[in-house]
Amino acid sequence: QVQLVESGGGLVQAGGSLRLSCAASRRTFNFYAMGWFRQAPGKEREFVTAITGNGAATYYADSVKGRFTISRDNAKNTVYLQMISLRPEDTAAYYCAADQFTTRIRTTPEYWGQGTQVTVSS
């Protein structure tokens, strides 16, 4: 089992920045690929970004490329999502996810956090 706890959400004006954090309970954190998804009201949950266990590879949805950056600190069992140039359409609940398999992290990860709300005002 992997427990994930997100933090860092909040209200920000368009053009602003936020950094989300996700702390994982598992000591073998570096064995897990990590990702972020988001879900806006009335919409399906969508993939945002992911990173491999050793941090060597990252993946991004086209809608966030160049604005969002995923990173991880395996010594702290934490993954981060740095968001800049935020837009009102980025408003959503953001969920951290984990999976042992990189092939699944962008589609159907096994473990999920509870989510943190990001609201971008225009």
C-alpha cells in the first residue's frame, strides 16, 4: 500500500504560480512512478504529468507543457508540481498518483491521493 497526501493548493490569480507537493508513505518510494491528474467540475479526470522512479524521464499533457514542471525528491518521499502562468482553465482538483509501472502511471495508476483544490481567478 502507498498512501499519498497532497498539499499546496489554493486560490491564485491568472498568471500566478503555485507549487503542489505530494508526500508518500512508502519507503521504497523510488520504485514508484509518480503522476499528477486533475479533474474540473463536470469533466473527467485527466492526466497532467508524470515522472519515473529515478526522475530520468518526465511526461506532460500538451495543455501544460512549458508551464508545469514535475520533480521528485526520493530522500523525502515527495513529488512536486510547480505551476506557473496559471490560467482559469487550470482550475481543478489535483490528484497525486503512484504506480510501480511507468506504463500505467499516465492511464490507470494504482494509488491515489485525496486531492487538493487549485482555483485560478481571472
